Amino acid sequence: MKRLNRQSVSALLEGLVPDEIIDIRVNPRKNVMAIDDSRATALNTLRNVATLDGINVRSYIPVGSSFVSGVIYDVDAAIPSSDLCGLVKPANEATIIAKVARLVTSRCVKIDFKSNSLPSYVKVGHFRHYVRRFVPKPLQCHNCMKLGHVRTACENRRVCSRCTEAHCAEDCIANVLKCSNSNGPHEASSRECQIMKREIAVLKQMARDHTSHREAAETIRKWLRRRRGSSKKTNASASTAPLERPASLATLSTGPLAAGTNSTWPTLPKPQSHRCVTAGVNDNTKEGMDTSDAAWPSLPKSQRHAESLCTSVTVNTESIADQLPEEDKAIVIVLQSLLDTVSMIVGKLKSPYAQSVKQVLDVLRPVLASLQ
């Protein structure tokens, strides 16, 4: 738009629609020029303009606040764009289709509806296609890789989309990717970029609420601030929460031992003399050693772990046998026979693991016997 002669453009447009132009507004960042007319018939005339001052342009009527845009998918690419307007039909007579256009050469078709809400579906011929909300792609400059403007209106230096250096991406030989917008390990045009994700969220907000870019961006900023604030409060409450002390630790810390008394634990008798092994000990070391048999009190003999376990289990299950129904007792008998069979098979094995399994089976046998 900077190459246009504004006086020549103004005279050209005035010649097309005399006394109909109210205002002309130029947006150099988006490379767009908006023309406000007094009558709707002038818009149809200006829509056919293809060149301005020797520069090719594309004219279109923007969608107003009373319009909503949707998109349908999987439309046959062989259908010409000129035939889509006649093939796409609304689901009911209350739905008015204002514009139908294929998105480049894809199988997606954008449809503008003269309504405040999208219909659930439209028909292309006799086939039903469900309508989804149309969200435009983020506007990104391919010169400096910034968002919000195009390359033809960019005055910044060239930036590589892969490494942020001043060269084309086709000539880049860097092995490490770096985004020029977020400094992340990805290309500047990647959907993984946080700046790109935020812009996509703004565009979705615009399409959902029919608001301007500034209003949608402010809504997203407020939402992000609330989200960060709630996460900080959650982390702060988790870090300042008092730790619950176990009851056992509380008992030890408040018992007589903490007060400096000696009545918590029983005192052991001091040995008068002890027996030692004299093998490898010189005569000087033997002197002063008492080798009497009454040096230490005898310790109680340890019982087998399996026997103690069987005893404790039997005591706990004696009251259960009387409560079992007859069906469960029959199942217990079957389990006991299976246990005997498995124990017999395992007993023939010589592996140490088999012996461990046999010990476990021996522990389970009295448990089943107590349930009969």
C-alpha cells in the first residue's frame, strides 16, 4: 500500500462511484485499504476492481457483525469454485448463505452465513456436511517472522525461521532450532510456539464472541493472569501447609525420655565378666579377662517363624470357620486338595525356589484346615 499514489487512487475510485465514497482507511501492517460507501450498490461496483494504479488487488466485502463464518470439510476438489455457490444449500429456509469460497485448493470450503449462529450442517448436492466455526490462520510475516503483519508491509530486517540469523531459511545449515519470537527450540512458524498458541487462542476468541482482535487479546490476557494467580495460590498453600507428625514421633518427643529421665527404658544388668574366644589373642590380652560361664544372661530360644505364623493365623481364623456357609466350605475343600497336589509336585523339585514355595504352601495348609 505504500507504493500507491493516494491522490491517483482517490480520483480513480471517485470516477467509479461518484459522490458515494465517504472515507478511505489504510492499514499498512495488514496491507489492507478499507473503503466506506454511502450505498450498498457502490460496494458491488468496487468489488469488481482488480487493479489500482497498476498494482493488482483483491477486492471483497468484509463480513459484518450480523454475519458468521463456518467451514465444511471433505468437499470434492474436482468441483469448480464457480459451481460451489449453486451446489451448497442451507439446511432450512431460515438459513441464508451470503458467500461460499474454497480455501485455496484444499477440500475445505468457507461459508459466510447471514446470522448470529452457525447451522449444524449444509448440503453439497445431496450430501450432508457438518459446519464448524471458521478460525483464520495467524497472520505472520515471512520476512521478520513476527505476527500481525505481512511481508509486503514489513520494514524489519530478514530473520531466519530456524536460527534467527539474517538469512533465508532455505540457506540455513543450523542443527539447533531457535524461535525468534519465544526463543524456544522450534521454528518460528511452529504451532508449538507459545506466542503462536496465544495468537491462535485470540483468533478463536474472536470467532466465538464476534469481537475485535484487541478485545479478544485482552480477554485472553485476563484469563492467563487469573490462571497464573490461582496456580501461585495453590503452590503457596501447599508449601506453607503444616506437616502432620506421626503419633509415634509425637509420643517419643513428649515422653519421659525427652524430659531427661531414665524411667522410659528398663536398665539391663551390667555384665560382671564375659567369655571370649582366645584363638589368635596374645597372653597380654588374656590377662584381666574373666572366662566364667555366668558372664551374660541366657537369651530365650527363638521359635520357628513358620510355627509362630501358623499359630497366629489359626487363632485369628478360628472364629471365621463357624461363619462360612456350606458353599464356601465346599470351595475350601477343593482348594485344600489342590494345595496338596501342588505341594506334592513341588516337593519333587530340587530347586531352592521350589523349597521356598513348599514352605509357603505349608503355611497355607493350616489356614485352609481352620476354615473347614
